[in-house]
Amino acid sequence: MPYLMPNVASTGEPASLDDPAIDGVAFAPKVDTLQMRKAILAKLTYAVGKDPAAAKLHDWLRATSLAVRDHVVDRWIASVREAYRTGRKRVYYLSLEFMIGRQLRDVSCNLQLDAVVREALAEIGVDYEAMAELEPDAALGNGGLGRLAACYMESMATLAIAAHGYGIRYDHGLFRQKIADGWQVELPEDWLAFGNPWEFERREVAYEIGFGGTVEASEGWDGAVRHTWKPGDRVLAIAYDTPIVGWRGARVNTLRLWRARAADPIHLEAFNRGDHVGAVADRTRAESISRVLYPSDSTQAGQELRLRQEFFFTSASLQDLVRRHVQQFGDIRSLPDKATIQLNDTHPAIAVAELMRILLDVHALGWDEAWAITRTTINYTNHTLLPEALEMWPVSLMERLLPRHMQIIYAINAKLIADARKRPDCTDGMLSAISLIDEWHGRGVRMGNLAFVGSHKINGVSALHSELMKKTVFKDLGALYPERITNKTNGITPRRWLMQSNPGLARLVRDTIGEGPLDDLEKLSQLAPYAEDAAFRERFMQVKRANKERLAALILEQIGVRVDPAALFDVHVKRIHEYKRQLLNVLETIALYDAIRARPNEDWVPRVKLFAGKAASSYTTAKYIIKLINDVAKVVNSDPATRGLLKVAFLPNYNVSLAQVIIPAADLSEQISTAGMEASGTGNMKFALNGALTIGTLDGANIELRDHIGGENIFIFGLTAEEVEVVRRKGYNPSETIADNPALAAVMESLYAGVYSPDDPSRHRGTVDALRNHDYFLVTADFQAYAETQRKIAALWRNSSDWARKAVINTARSGWFSSDRAIRDYAEEIWGVPTR
């Protein structure tokens, strides 16, 4: 079902005379408190349908959101018109995840309306903070990947890049995490329960997405063989648009999320026969595609649903952008000149085969021409070196679900192998490694290889990660196409992770060096000399103390643990995974607890060990790590012998909003992944920007963080990526390491004996056995270096002036990690689009 947009290509007029567009950039008009108050009251009455006297906080939230949204729409329309008028090249960003979080503060901040909104609500008698806390997180992501996508969309709007984001409008985002008796419990994330005032449903924008069926070949008028895919199953993709506002309203781009709907919502004949459940079975099956983020793929049904999700949103997005291009420019052959497609990780890799199908079967291009267009238009960001995350779908599943695409993949693979055979250094091993079809594990389609082969550029997300890509997962493909791999180190948006998350620090920065960093974060470097100013350091740490008091209140409210804001807040928040090594942290926590009990008269630094993060629903080991953290917390926090010197807390349901409270309050940032396994990380950047010191391995972007803030202002420990490789290759005996370390041996023994699980003494024996006999992630190998580094941190904490000095330097030298810088790099070196 095509969607015909109103013809705006011929006009460049702004959306209204009160909202001028200058050189395609929309600027926010001035709005006073009276106007905003009237607007909110009008929305409450006419859109929400409530009398102010009877309105609840959630009514005021919706009314306020709609009033602020009105200030977005004119700029949005002006941005679209400007893109059509100029014929600018567009960026299309395909991501299975978008962790956009709460929108009210974000949009108000970027439109410079935050103060006006607060004042208007205060005059009405509405508590802004209490109201804003009711807004649900749009948690359409699992972690860094989805948050990065949100940051990049905001930066593209800030830099006036014409961009569209594409993803899935999940009915339920990543599960809501509850902790029951120390165990993770997954509950539905019902973020749409009260509607979403920020989105616009586009029922007229609907595309058929096919699955299964047959492929028929016929001879075209020119004698060429044409293929027609006749799907056996079809669903509709319905568009929902959310405007993404750039800083100071510079531009408003579109995040288009797809919702799955059945082509026929009910089989009336079956219903009338009395088969009331069967009559809606197809609808239930279709709608399950956009029901839940990351359904478990531990079963065949779950695996098929995951593949359906990926193809569903990729196909709808490609149909949409091709329709837009042909509508405006007429000729599909100019697609690479006017569009660039960025695949955010491997999930949308099927785009290579789907774009080929559209060009071959719908637009009747020849193979060579279609392949040249595909290869020039698509780019691929790799986010992981973990083989399981590169995705490999069984050939049997692909052939059944996407038969035409498998034909295309086979043809691409044949050409790939043929080209490789021409090389003098070609070996059977190289052919096996580069093939799109894995023959060693039950025959599967290597989606990472497909994305690589079908892309113009392939980028890693930190300098180390990009180099490791060349040496590991894409070693042979990189040798075959050496010009394709490049690096684009991740970044974070300062609007959310400084201005909104830490307004006290933002205000201090502005009062000290002016507003320059608000528009260019790298100007934070002007703050560096103030690290030597004792009065400034004191104000800086006062801001940190206020943030810690806020977090302490939240910890008490949520889990009933009382912590001292004067203590060192040692924070480890991220997805729970063995390679991220929360286990290393908790083992050292036990060792510290043992030491405090053994030497109670020593001058111990009071410390709060704070953890948060979700374990994938089918990841049993990660769930046991959460349970272990909570078991340790239960023992430590109830022991009077520690005298408050050590507290352990696990905050449930980690999401963007919770991160915005935790990160500004952190003194120490834990970035302790096994070297060579974290692609980049963005939490490390957020913590440093907010004045936390980092303890970390030389992994991911920690290396660049060290280079920018200085080795003396970060705590690096442990094996390097090269050393990890050597240790694994030679063979590692963790039992010997444990035996040589009395503190670690005592920790292992206490866990094995059930000291921290008296209700079930055997609970953590599996964890201990794994560490003693295998320890792939080298927790025991890095334990001693980690523990020694923690003691150095404690020594520095005692010198409050030196700690504050390093904290200021971390903030001052973090500007390079802005997502604006990262997007400029993409724009200039991959996409070929101008920036503001």
C-alpha cells in the first residue's frame, strides 16, 4: 500500500511565519510562561478532557507533553520541506533497538523550553518533578546498542543531517526487572499502557511483508530471467513516527517505528462457525512480531520469531526509503547519490538480500547494476566480536521463511567465492572463513559475513575493536577487501548525559567558562585549568555530593538500604554478562569484607558497592551472578562488624531514567571487561563526563579514554587483549592462580561452603567450579591486579584534593566523546553528507 506524501518538494516556505526557517534550520520562537500555561490548560481540557480541579498527575503529564509537542511539529514540517526542496542526501539508520528513554525533559531541553514549562506548571500548582517521574521509559533496547542509536539520532538532528531512524514499535520493550528473594524476575514492560503522546500513527503508511511461499522464474521481454516471489504468509507493517529534536531546535528528524498487523484481522467464516479462537489466530501470529523486544531464541519457535522481526522491520524500512526516493527523484539508479543506509549491528543484515530483491524483482535491474547500487548504499557497524552475536540462521529456516532471499544469498556467495579464488593467496581455509554459508555447525547463513560483503564501509566502534575485527572475525574478508574496514569510536549526547542528567554540573560549567560547551562539548577543555583552583574543586564536589544524596535517597526508597553519601560510591551498572565481569567485582567485594572483619581497626575507606543491570531471560549464568550479588549484600549489610564501612546494593530495573540518577552520583566507574571483548562501551564516557574516575582494563574505548584524560587520571589494570590471547592459546590453569592467592582462595572456599547462601549451601558451587576449572573470562587471572588497584583507589580517596582534581580533569577532557563528534566522522568519512 503506497503512501503518497503531499508535494512539498517544490516549496521551501517555513511551516509558519512565527517559526522562520533560515538556510533550512528552524529556530525556536520565544515562549513566555503565560503562553505555556494557557497551552497546557487548553490541552488538559480539549485533548485530555479533564477539568483542572479533577486532573491527576498523569493527566497533567499528557497535557504538558502535548503542549510541548506542538512546538516540535512546525519545525518538523519545516525540516521535511527543506530536505525535499534541496534534494539533500538522506541518512537511513536501521536499528533493532532504540533506547530513547523519557521524552519530556529531552524535548523541552533541546527546545530551550524547560524553564518555561517548570514555571508554568508551578503557577498552576503542579509538581514538575513528580509529574515527570510518571513518564514511562521507552525501553526499546537492551543496553548500549539501543542507547547509542538514540544518541546518534539526536546528534544527527543537532548537526542538521536529514535522517530517518527505523526500528520496531514493540508493545513491550525489554522486560521490567523485579528482584524477588535475590533472583531476577522478568515482567512485561508496559510502556504504552497510557498511550504515547510523542508519536504519530501513520495508518496510510503500510507495507506488505511476506514470508514463506514459492519463487517462480520467467523470461522477461529482454530474454533475462525474472523471479517472482509469491509469499505464503503476509503481514502489514504500520508506521508510527516520533519526532527527534536537535539541540536548540536546529532540526527535527523522524524515528519511524513499525508495528505488525495482520492483513485480515479476523476470519469471519471461522468465527461464525464457532471457532472464535482460530478466527483470530493469524492476527495473533502476525502481531507477535512487534510484541516483545528480543523474544527468547532458545526454542525453534523463538528463533523463527526473531528472524521474522529482523526481516519485518528491515523490509518495511527499505520499501519505505525506496518509495520516498523514487517519488522524489524518479530513478532508482540514483539511490546511492541520495541515500545512505547504516546497519546498526548485524540484526538488519538481511537488508543486503532484501535491497537486491527490490532492485532485481521490483525494479527489474540487472544483477551487476543492482549489486553495485546495494554495495554503494549500505554500510555496516559491527558492535561485537562474540560469534553468537554475529548471528547465524539455519539454512533450512531461511529457505522456508525467505526462499527468494536464499537464492540471492547463494548467488552472492558464488560470486564471492569466485572472486576469492582469483587471489594467489587463496586457500581452502580462507574460502571456508569468508563463505556466507557455514558448513561446520549444521549449515547456517552467516549474517555478519553477509553484512560485510554487501556494504561499502564496515566500522568498528573503538580503535581496539576495529583492529581486532581485522585480526579475528573478519580477518579473511578484511584481507579480501582491505579498504572497507574503518573505525568510528562511539559517542554520547551531552544534552541528555550532562545537561539533563546533571543540571548542577551543567550550571557550574556554564557559570565558569560560558555556554560554549553546550554547543561544542570539546570546549569543556577550557575547564581543565580550574582543576588547580581549590574553590572551584569545592563547588565541583558539592555538586557531586548533592547527586549522591539524591541517589542515596533512591536506594533507601527502592531497596531499603541506607548508605552514607560521604562514602566512596563504587558503581558497576550495565548488562549482566560474564565478559563484563560483575563476578570479578563481587569476588573482590567479598575479599574486602573478609579483610574488614579480620582487621577491624585498620583505617578503611567507607565504600558503597552499587550494581544494576539486567540478565537476558535465558542466560542462566548471568542470573546466578545477580543472585550472588544479592546474597552477598544480604550478609554484608546486616553485619554490624562492618560498621557501615561497606554496603552492597543492587538496584532493580536498570534503564535510561535510572542511569540518569546513578551516573552523576558515581565516584568510581567500573569498566572491567575481559580485554578484547568489549567493543567500545558508552557508560565509560558518561561516567567520566560526570566526574567519575574509571577503574578498567585496556578494552574498548577505555583505551581512548585513557589517551584523552591522561593515564594518571584513570586506573588501568589487568591483562591486555594481546595477553588474553596468549594466555588462552597456551592454556590457563585457574586452580594454580587461586592456590597462590590466599584472599581469593578464601573467597572461593566461603562461596563453596555456602557462607553467603545458608538456605542452599550448594547454590554457588557451580560458579566456583567454573572459575576453578575453566574461567574463560579470566576473572581469577585479573583478581590480584584488580584488588591492588582498588587499594590504590582507596588511598587516593583519602586525599580529597587530589581526587577532586582528577575528577575535574575527567569532566574537562571528555568532550571528544560527544556523539556529535562521532556523527561528524560518519558524515564526512562514510555517508558523504554535510553537517552544520
